[in-house]
Amino acid sequence: MKLTLLLTALLAAPLIALPAHAHGEKKHATTAPTVAEQTAWGIAGKPAQVIRTITIDMTDSMRFTPDAISVQEGETVRFVVRNKGRMLHEMVIGTPDELAKHAAMMAKFPNMEHDEPYMVHVDPGKTGEIVWTFNRAGSFELACLIAGHYEAGMRGTITVTPKKGAAK
């Protein structure tokens, strides 16, 4: 009896330990409302508050164009993210530490899927969008965290300059 319980627990453990979402070729649900949760790099933006649009191209050479972006603290930006390649790419915004941790998790669980307002998955030849409010000044990154892409250098920088007149 104890051996049966132990075997059952051991066999079930990997299923419990796996992330609740998978990251693969599946489409993300677009019907769920965006949750505006504060992060170190900002908060989900409202389309009506977009100040400007920045178009970013992703390619199979594992690059973003442009790969360096500057915004003002408080600015709400619409990123139009175009996949010019032949494979799935994504754009994720975050701190360097958060993105490195996420990339390591993606290497362990390459089929992990998630849907956060600071990321977009874009099929080859397609376009996606992120609307983001940069309400924290600092240096952040954008990256493709699909297994191997981040490691190949598919990342860039986002510099958020403090509001004019803000205390330093």
C-alpha cells in the first residue's frame, strides 16, 4: 500500500510541478480583459491614452529593429510588433533580471505558454500589439524568450527618462 501511494505521488509530481500554461505554437486568448498590475517596468496601458506608436520588427536573425527605445516616464506607448521572419517570435518587456529568469524557465519548459499584457507572441508574417504605460523611470529591456532566441541575442533596451521636474 505504501509503495503504491509513493509511486502514485512520484508519477503525479511532475504534472503538479509543470507551469499551468504552455508556451508553444498555440494562440493566446484575446477575449480575457487586460489586468492592469503594477510591475517594476510599468503597467498595462489603455489604448485611449496612447501618446505614440512605435513599430518594432522581429527577424530570424534574432534581432529587434529598433533595438534601443527611449520613452518619457508616464508615457503610454503602443508597440506594433511585426514578425518579418519564418518562425514564431515574441516581444516581452521587463527588467534584465526578470527577463533572464524567464529565459531560463523557457529553456527548461520550452512549451510554456503565458499571456501577460507586457508580452506578445507573433506568428511569421503577422503583427501583434502591446499597449504599455511606462510609469517608472529606469533602464528596462525587451526580449524574445522563446527557447534559444534570447541566448542568440534577441533583446534590446528601453530607457525611461524621469518626468521633467521630477526629483532625482
